[in-house]
Amino acid sequence: SLRKEKIEMKKTSFLFALIAGLLLFAGCSNKKTSADNWATINEEKKIVIGLDDTFVPMGFRDKDGKLTGFDIDLAKAVFEQYGITVDFQPIDWSMKEFELNNGTIDLIWNGYSKTPAREKKVQFTKPYMENDQVLITPKESGITNFGQMNNKRLGAQNGSSGYDVFTKQPEVLKEIVKNQDAVLYDSFNEALIDLKSRRVDGLLMDKVYADYYLKQRNELEDFNITKGSYESEDFAVGARKSDSTLVKKINEALDQLEKTGEFQKISDKWFGEDVTPRN
């Protein structure tokens, strides 16, 4: 009947409209993730940075819940040069590259180690700090080298560069620890709680985190911090492959901060020393 045909035509029209809307949404999303976005960022004067808000002293929440840290100060100082406001977005660290390439965030900036595996997914800025992966063990355990972790329980953060190197160089730790794998945590804070409770025997983690965390709690004397055979890492900012201009602008701003001494001031505030990478 004519009435039935009209209903079918309405259904078809609605379906086409829905498909068109979805394609338009996907197109807008893909446009952001496949384009050089500097002009838009500079025009809107806003950029979104993804971070793990438990990673002291790089980016974390103080006792009042306010985001603070070395990377927070450094990112603000970089984009202040362009009059751009930074919106810090806490994310699941194990999903950081997905969030970046999905367009949810514009940068990964939070003690983000530059590795060959990550270089396949993101574009890095120049390194701005060095870091090591170290083994943290209670003093009373007597564990002062990686070999003593034989059949011991190791903890690590899910999605961390420490866990990446742990899996890629199995001969160093993976092949000797209990279950040939690490107990994974969403944050180092949770991992350290379990270490203190002896639910794990050691933690593989960033030296910068271990030093700051234990120093702030006057617990440096209670733990061994052991550097093994893993190579030192560089912290850098991660951007989408398409955002070459953004990376260039960050590099120029970092150079300027080093030239004026502002980088060193921020470094001294958080570490008591200049952490600029050695050439």
C-alpha cells in the first residue's frame, strides 16, 4: 500500500542519514589524527596532554588533589611561549598510544621513555631528561643484584617502559623471576604498597620515581636501588606521526628554556640538579 511505501521510504531515509552522520563523525576524527594540527592548536590556544596522575615527581596530585610535577611545570613553560593553555587529561597509561592516535589527547607527556617500539606508533620530540630502570628491594631482603631475584616475585607497572624492556630482554630478569613474568599494577603507588607488604619481592621501576617517592617519605635507607644491565632511557614528548610542526615548536621552546635557564630552574625545583640529557 501507499502508506507502507511511505513508511519504508522514511526508514530508508533515516538509515542513510544515520550512516552519513557516522561517516562525517569518523571523517572529523580521522582528520585530526591524520593532519598536522599546529595551526588549529595555535588558533584555539589549547592543547590536551595525557598523563598518569600518580607518577611522582613528573605528574601527580598533591595533598589537595591539584596536578603538579616536573612535567606539569615544563609543559606549561613550553606552551606559555605560544600563549597556549594546557589541559592535562589523566588516562590509563597502558592505553596512552591508543588515546593519542584516537584523538582524545594531543600529546603524551609524563616521564614517557623513548623506545624503538614506541617510535613505530608516535613521533617523539628531542629528549629532555635521562632515566634508568632499577630494581627496588627491601634492605632486609639482602637482594642487591638482579640475579638474586631467582624465583622471586617481581612487580612492574602495566604499559611502562620497564615492563617493555623486561619482556624484550628476558635473559636479564624475565627468565629467572617467579612464573617468568611480573605482577602488573596500574600505578607504581599500588606496587610500592605491595612491596612494603611483601606481596612482591622487588619492583622494576623508573629511578626518577623511586628516588623521589622514597626520599619524600624518608624511606631511602629502607630499600636497595639497583641498576642492572638495561640501558639508560630518554624521556621525551610523544605526538602523533602527523604532528611534525607541533614537535618542532616544542623542540624550539625547550631549546629556549635551556638557553634562558628556565629549564634548569624547574629541574632544580624538583630534583635539586640539572637533568638535561648528556650529549
